[in-house]
Amino acid sequence: MEYIKPIYTRSQVVRAWKILIDAQSNESDKDDALIVLNNWRSSHDYPMNTFQANIRRKIKSFRFSALVVERLKRTPSIIRKLERYKSMSLPTMQDIWWLRVVLRWIPYVNKLRDSFVSSKFSHNLIKENNYIIKPKNSGYRSLHLVYEYKNKYNPDYNGLQIEIQLRTEIQHIWATAVETIWIVLEHSLKSSEWPQKWLDFFAMSSSYLAIKEGTPTLDKHKDLSEDEIKNQLKIMEKDLDVIDKMQVYSSAIKFINTNLSKRKEHYEHYLLVLDNVSKTITVTSFEKWKLDNATDLYLQKEKMFLDEKNWQVVLVSWEWLKDLQRGYPNYFWDTTEFVKMLRNIIK
């Protein structure tokens, strides 16, 4: 299998970043910059494969049940993040291609984290953000490890950064519910652009779930008891009609396969195109060794819908098509598990 290599210098990648965030850039320059971005983003596949194989071996040795998924960061998300964080540049963005591991319990997260951090390999751990111990103000909880790839036998990829996200099933259900509502309502919780009531609801629900998992709540809720948080959630849910809204979203989406054969086990990359108007998600699948074809089509679609709020395009990696929705429920508007969890809280 031939992996995609970075073919542009860091200075060229930096120039592409500046063009993409400059509102005055012309369309020709933007097209060229997107080609640079696409190659830079896609070249993370080789280092990601190294980390994924290592993680899967550890999970197998621990006999953990785990969900392991990958995603290339969407171009609109990349541009928004670069606009938001002025000190960041495209070469230093840590989550341009991330690997997420969803485990059942907090002790499993901690054990995998400890095992990975203590591994004796050449790659550099450059940052650790434990949003489980200190959750974000939004309520987001997960443990992030950022590595810089380093391998003397494959120097082409040296310096590329990979983010590994470890979280529990409960944290995953909460986070994907947030992302689903973000897609549907066209707001961004991460950048605090949501109506305050929705922000408060998700923050409060995160603190309640943290108590259930035996981890710290958000600082602003630290003086509230479990019952007080629960009562607040009941009031918020009724005010926002959260359950009814989420049930409507979950039943609305239609799933369309474009090119799937019976040999589904050979697919690994899936291009998802979500149309929020017709409420359909179209999936185009690619064999593992055809990442270059997948990323080329990804770029074409992103160019088509770059300024369209009603379309979402994302390229993901997953072993089994039948479980694709389990790994990426937000792109299917699937809030079923969060609704079940919320019903149990407010009953």
C-alpha cells in the first residue's frame, strides 16, 4: 500500500493557511491553498496508522471492549479554528487527523492512557489535556494526548502531529449529542455561539454525568448537589423541549449507499455527505489502499459546499460499515442514546 506523503514545504503550508483565512484572497489562490491543505491533511494517514495499530494491540492485551475511530478534520472546521486562534498555524494544528478511543469505564481510560504514555517509542508526547479531571466550560470531557511523529526510517512524516482522544461511552454519548444539535441548529457550542439556554443545559448535563462517573463537575457547579443538578435539568429539559426535539432529529435522516458491494469488509474509508435540507446522508466507500481517491473526492465536495451551511462533508475511517452510525452518530442525527440517558435522569 502506497501512503500519501507531504509534498509541500512548511512555508508553503503556512502560506496556504494565510490565504484560507484571508477574506480578500481570490478564488484561484484559495483553490491552490485547498490542494496544499488536502495533501497536508492526508499525509497524516501513515503516522496515524502507526498509533492506531499500537492502541489496538494494547486494547486486545487488556481485553477491553472499545470503539476506535478516525476522522480528518473538515476544511470549514480547520479555517474556523485558525481564525479563532491567531497564534495557531496549519502546521501546528494538533487535531487535523485524530484518533478516538471510546471505552466503557474511567479506569479503562486511565489504564490505556498510562500504558500509552509509558510506552518506549521514539515519538514525542508534546501535550496532554485531561478534560475529564478539568472539563471545559462547555462540559466537554475527554483525555487528549498529542504526539509528534518521529521515525528515522520514515523521516518524510517527522514532525506531523497526531491527537489521540480517550473517553468513556457516557462522555461519547454526550459529545455526539452536542455535535448533532450543532449540525441541525447550525450553531457551535465549542465557540460559545449557541443560545445561552442550550449552553447551560449541556453544561449542567455534563456535570450530572460526571458525578455518576465519579469525576469532577464543572467549577460553576461544584457547590451543587446531585439532586440540585437533577432538578435543574428537569426544568431545562421542559423549557427547551429537548427530548421531543432530539427524537424528531433521530427519525428524520435517510441513509443512502452509493457504491457498496457485498464485500464490505474491504472498505475502510467513508465519505459522508449530509444534506440538512433533504435530510439525507450519502455514503461513498473506498478500500483501504484508495485513500488518495477518497481525499481527492473529499476536496471536490468540500469546494462545492465550503460556504453552504446546509451541507456537511466529512471523511472518516472505520472497520465495519454496519457499525458506521455507532462511531459517528452525529452525522446521522442520531441522539437515541442521549435521549435514553436523559429520560433516566429526569424521570
